[in-house]
Amino acid sequence: FWKDLLFSDARLKSITNPDFLAYNIHDIPNKATDKAKSDGLLLLAWTIKNDIERQKAERYCDNFMFDHIRP
């Protein structure tokens, strides 16, 4: 419960001051990723496995991790 509460929407990013956020491609976009992008934080997506996910990652993210495809 606590892990989900604290980490699911990047509530601690103002305390931890990360260089980037990495999210599952299926959880993007959301309020936390929108806020992170508007604050200038880099957003990465994982794990891209097909062209549809790649297109989504290219639309919303700065970079992505992939498997079984050639981007």
C-alpha cells in the first residue's frame, strides 16, 4: 500500500530530485508524467516491444527502452 501511494505518481520527486522518470509505456500519459514534462524532467518509457508502443513513446517521452524490435 505505502509503496503504491508514494511511488505510483512520483510524489517524492520534489524531495529526491531525480534526473529522469521511467514509466511503463502502458501507464503513460498520466498526471504525474504530464507534470514531470512540464517541469522539464526527462521521461523514459519501458519496455517497447512493437511499433504501436514505439509511436506512443515517441509522442510522449524523451527516450525509451526496447526489446524485440528495431526502432
